[in-house]
Amino acid sequence: MRDVHVVERDSAPGFAGAVWRETRMDPAAPFGSGAMEGDAAAASRPGGLLTRRAGARMPGCGGPVGPTVVFLYSHDTFGLGHLRRNLAIAERLLDTRQFAVHLLTGSPVIGQWRLPPGLHVHPLPPVVKTGAETYKAREAGQSFGLVKGYRAALILTLALRYRPDVFLVDHAPAGMNGEILPTLAMMRRDMPQTRVMLGLRDILDSPETVRATWAEQDIPDLLDHAYDDILVYGSRALFDVAEAYGIGGAAAGRVRYCGHVVAADLLLPGNAGAPPCWSVLRAAGRKVVLVTAGGGGDGFALMEAYLRALPQRQPASFHSVIVTGPLMQPAQRAALAAAAGGRDDVELVDYITDPLPSLRAADLVIAMAGYNTSAELIAARKRAILVPRPAPRAEQRMRARLLAGLGLVRAIEQGPDLAADLAREIPAALAAPEPLPETWAQLDLNGAERVADHLAALAGKRQDVPGSAWEIA
């Protein structure tokens, strides 16, 4: 049986090159299908589009049936957390071979990332968060209004072109600065069969801040009228999102707590053959402390303080590996390189797209308290010191305190004494015994699997998910 060559390609103004995914798939597999009716450009591609015919619907909705088309919207205005969370979900969906998955992302590093085979990527022009609810175009000289307008039009056009069965929105109910509101309105009017879902991480911000922001943006009404499901990527026992943020009315009955979302590989036994990101020769048998701040856009203060925390007149008894991240400013990266210059016990790495081997191989991880990083550390059962981002949201501080209270991590607040705090905590963390298995088990990490099961149940491909697997608000 010959393979089908599938390419999905989209470009956007101001984006450095088109992002695309390429794979080969068996046309007899249940995942494949022909081009959409009326899409001459798609039909001209070798093998056509990896999606169902126009007019195809979920079983039970009437009309012809094909692969369930899922849109994952990830606004990605800062860091890598939204991207990594959506990729974890996409990978689980694609593994079932029941879905055609499209990722709409504003990440500026999507072209450098390891992506699941078969994923369609539609890049949105990248923007940068400048405050809690303010943004600007990432590329200098571009009008934010024009960039936002293009993003909104592109999202609407893609929805009309592919007519998704599921539209899963990550984190922002109205999208970046309200950019998906036209699409949500169009779906309710012209595509009522589309299941519209909101995926929320465990903690967004302080309850008072979220309630005030949502009230200002009319989010409670939007949740009532635009969304069929609200999936919380966390556990109600650890943080009751519905109660904290005042999700009431019709939306309250649509809240499902599905557990934290991590990549599938993190839940599998370790792969001893996968090398970490550092030089084992340079580590020379010493314990390794891995320092990371996700994308690195705001990681400089942590990493600079870490270097000052190391012994200054002699090598440390451990090997330090600092992953600066793809979003760190070049001048900041250069300053860290200068501060680490001449030290054989410090190794700087620009960035890694697969953190799993390094997380597993490290003896201690020092990181900020982002959703993905925190969940990955728990999944890898790794000693960790979390240094949460101090602003603009309280999210990371709240998460670090919660996890520290459970005995899963140590937590240090950023402040003028950060270097001294790190110098004190690092030896203590390295010497401390590992938490017991029941301690690690306090965090439910099966979120991606439950999301995939829920969507498969809706598509009629599997039996309904047992009620015990979900926590219903």
C-alpha cells in the first residue's frame, strides 16, 4: 500500500517563513480522507487534506461521517506553556487515529518545536504580552490593531474552511484581546453542530483578579452562551476553579476537572538511552542541578541570582546546567555567559525542545512555577525548587505555595535575597530524601488522556467515559 504525502502549510504577515508539518500515512487508515468539496487548492495537493469532507458531522448529528476535526486554539502571547499543553493534548488525540487535529498557534518558536506527526499547524502572527491584559505586535514597527485584525480574520476563515467538529480554546475564553469572539458568534449561528470547549489550567490568577477581569470582559455571559464544556486541567481537590472564579449559571454544570495535562512520555518508564542536554563528561560524576525558566523570556533574574549563589572562589560540588530558553533576549544570554565564563562547573544551553531526558537525569531542578513545568516535575518525580514569577499574575506564587504545602517541592519567592536563599536551599534539597510514592500521587496527571477520551466519546468512537473518571462541579 503506497503512502499518502500530506502537507499542511499556512503563512502569515510578519511570520518568518511558513510553518508546516509533513508526514506519510496509510490511506486505508481511518484517519485519512479526501479533500474538502470545493477546495481546489487542497485537492491539488498530493493525497489531499487530512480532514473529512465538507458537511461531515459527528455520529448522531446527521450527514456523512469522517474523521472528527478538532481545532486547538492556543494564543501563545508569552512563554511556551500554552503550546506545550496543546501539543500534549494533540498527541493523545492523534494517537487514537480518530481525529484530524489542527493547531492554531501564535507561538514564535513553533517552527523549532518537536511536533506530533500528522498535526496541521496554522501559525498566527505573534504578539507579546506587555501587561496583565495588554499586548503589542512582536515585530517592531507593526500595528497591533492590524495584527489582531489579521489573526481574528484568519481564525474565522479557517473555521469556515474546515468546519471543525470541536473547537477547544486554551485559557482565554474570548481569545487574545477578544480575537475569537467573531468565530464564536459565527459558530453559534452557522455551525451549531460544533462542540465549543474551553480548557483552563489549574490556576489563572487570584480569585479577586479573575472575577474582576471576567466581569469587565463579560466572560460569565460568554461561558453561559458560547461554551458547551469547560475542561479544567487540574483537580478540584487541589484548587476549585469553579468556586474560586465564580463560574455559575448554566456554565457551572459544564465544568469538568480532568487532571493535570502532561506529555504522554512523562508517564512512561524512563528511557535510559536518551541523553540529557548537558555534557556527561563535564559533569564528571557529580550531581547535576538543572536551571530552567521555560521559554526564558523572564528567566534572567532567576538565572543571574543562581550564578551568584554558587561558590565564587572554588568549583561547586555539583554540576550546574542553565537552559536559557529560546525567548531570552540575546543581551541577557550574553550577560549570563559572561558571568559563567571560566567556570568548568557551569554549562549554558540555549534551549531544548524535549525536556524529558534532562528532567529525568537531573538530581535537582530549579525552575519557575509555570503550569507545564510544575506538572512535568511531579510526573518525573524530581526534587525541585520553584521560584515563581512575581508578576503580572499571582498564578505562579499560588501554585508554588500549594505544591510546597503538599511536600512536592520547595519554594522561594523572588526578592533581593534570592541568591542567598538559593545558596541555602540547594545543598538542603540535594541532601533531602526523596518524597514517598504516595506524596507524588497527590497530583492527578491523566488530563490529556481524559480530554481525548471525552472527545472520542462525543464522536461516538468509544463507550462513554465512566463517571468516576471525572469530577463534575
